[in-house]
Amino acid sequence: MPERVPGFEALPWPRRLRARGLAWLQQRLGATPGVADARAAIPPAWLGRARRLTAPLRLGPSAGAELPLDSVFAETDSLARPLPCAVSILLPVYGSVELVRRCARSIVAYTPPCVELVIVDDASPANGAAELAQLVASLPNARLYRNPRNLGFPATVNRAFGLSKGELVVLLNSDAVVTPGWLTRLCAVHDRSSVGLVGPVSNDTGDVATIEASYRSVPELLELCARIEDQPERDVEKLSLFCALVSRAAFESVGGLDLGYGRGFFDDDDLCRALKTRGLRVVLARSAFVHHSAGGSFRRLDPQVYFAQFEVSRARFERKWRAPWRPALP
């Protein structure tokens, strides 16, 4: 029996019906071979409408856009440039140590060693705690903390932020893989006038940061990165927090992530909206690419819990900002 999501039963019946219907679809379509690739045969206008109606239903990343967990990252500093100030990477963790290991390997390979790495384990099952501690001990300039109980993504990010020291902070999911030049390019875009939040393009974010990407190995991924390195940035309404850079001052000015969203969902929409109300821009750095194995933690939830939590958080977002939510689709 799925866990109860606080506030779900108080939602209007159409919202509850929608959540249950999408959960049913996710269980049947999400695991069906070939469904994800069938998107290519659907006219773009129809696909866009279907995505708007069924968000956040996901059929998985497009073919060829996944990396093996044992990926080997060739260390390189050919794209390294001096960072404008101290930078901290905040890495909230729950579950798979292997995903964290792959993410950490890419950080070591493609990020200046002076960058602080703050890892907060959100009370993952204890059987992986020793392995995670051993991994973090092998990383340069990294510190590990563990929540006493599962607090959810927003609270874990806020705790990591409070433990960090950087003037700039990067919110990074443990199911991400960074690439050469990613951080210096994000920092360069952040230096533009009135930029509050900046994020990279990716293979699968479920929003405007998603680009066409097909690769099966690190060399193919690096080839893709080289092809987009001259793309100009552009302003957007919202970016996912799977990888996002923000200044300490800007993050503090909005009070961090809103803990009212519980375990997560809509904390990214909320942060972007809060920064914009302060006259700050949300910018997509189209020259930086970060791989995303979408939903390393959330996708392990029971679909009924997943979609129920989505609708509860959506209702909170709409009450807070007094406006209907619209998905920012690719």
C-alpha cells in the first residue's frame, strides 16, 4: 500500500483523479520497450500538447542518452580558467552510491580542485553509509554530512548551503555527470548583468534545457560538448535544479529553497520565480552541457506517491504565486 501524501485528499477531485490517472499510465507506459523512442514519430505540435497535459509523466530519456555507471573520465584541464571567486558544489544524496561515484569521478576530472564539495546524505539506507564515507574520503576538498532523518530535497540543499563557504554555489544532483569547462562557462554567464540563476543544457531535464543528445560513451559525450561550446546563452522562465549556479547573496535573499514543498517538486519553479521578483535573470548557458540520469531519487518513488506529491506541491505553488503553473517544456 503506497504511503499517504499529506494534503492530497484535500485537493479538488479533478487534481486527485489526474494524479491517479498519470500514476496508472506511468506504471504501464514507462516500462514498455520502445515507448520512449516512439516520440520521434509524433508531430511536434501534438507531442508538445501531450506533454503539457500529462506533465510530469516521463517515458525515459531518448535512445543513446545514457552513460554506463563505470564510465571512465579522462582528466583534463585544457578548458580550465581561473574562477572569479570561491565556489562550492552542494551535492544532496539519497540512495545509489554508484550514481554518486560516477558523478564524483566527473567532478574530479573536469572541475578545478580548489572547488569545495559539500555532500549531504539525506538519511539513505544505512547499508551504503560506509561505502559512501569511503568514497568521499578519497575526494579532494570534500566533506560529508548525514541528516538524522529523511528531510527531502529542499531541506537537504538548505543544510548543505549553510555548511558551505563559497561566494557562488552550485546545486548539483548526484545523478548528474559534468563535462569539461562546465563550471567556468556557468561562472562566465553568471558574470553578466543581473543574472540570478544559471544552468547548463542537458539530455533530459523535462524543460527548456533539454536538447537533442545521443551518446553511449564518454568520448561521444565530449564530442557533443565540443559542438555546442560557442552557443550563446538565453533568458528563460525556469530551470531545473539538477545543476544550477547561484550566488550566496541571491540565495540568501530569497531565504533558500521553500521548505513548504516537503520532499520536493516545484522548489525549482519557486526559486526561479522568487529571483525574478527581485529583478534577477534566470539564464540558460547553452555552451555548457551536463548529463542527467533523470530522477535518480524521485523516480524510485511509487508512481502513486510521485504524482500525488506533484499535485500537492503544484497546488502550493499556485496559491503562493496566485497564478496557474505552466510546464516549461523543451
